[in-house]
Amino acid sequence: TESDENGQAENFSMDPQLERQVETIRNLVDSYMSIINKCIRDLIPKTIMHLMINNVKDFINSELLAQLYSSEDQNTLME
């Protein structure tokens, strides 16, 4: 099996133009993946904050305001 692997390795390294093309494609894919990784790292905290703020906003609109308006002594609340 070692002779087969050596023969295959020699076949792949025989064409320098193909090697350059493969290296170019590999570099492009690596660059693309680093851009995607950066975008995902940037979007995740923003998404989490967006969801948290929307949940808090909905809670304030539905629960807290209803409790404030249902209390009888609004003057004390305003103080």
C-alpha cells in the first residue's frame, strides 16, 4: 500500500499548474470561511440582545403597564 500511496503522491505533484490551482482554491475557501466566521461572531451577540430586548419590551407592555394602570393610587406611583 505504501508504493500505491507514493505513486499517487507523485502523480499529484507532477502538474505544477494543477497544484497552483488547488492552492488558489484552498486559499479562497479559507478566506471565505474566515469571512463567514467573522460575520457569525458579529451577528450572534446582536441577535441575542435583540431577542432579549424584544422579550423585555413585550413583558413591559403586557404585564407591567397593566399592573400600574390597575393600581388605585396613581398619585403615589407618580411621586
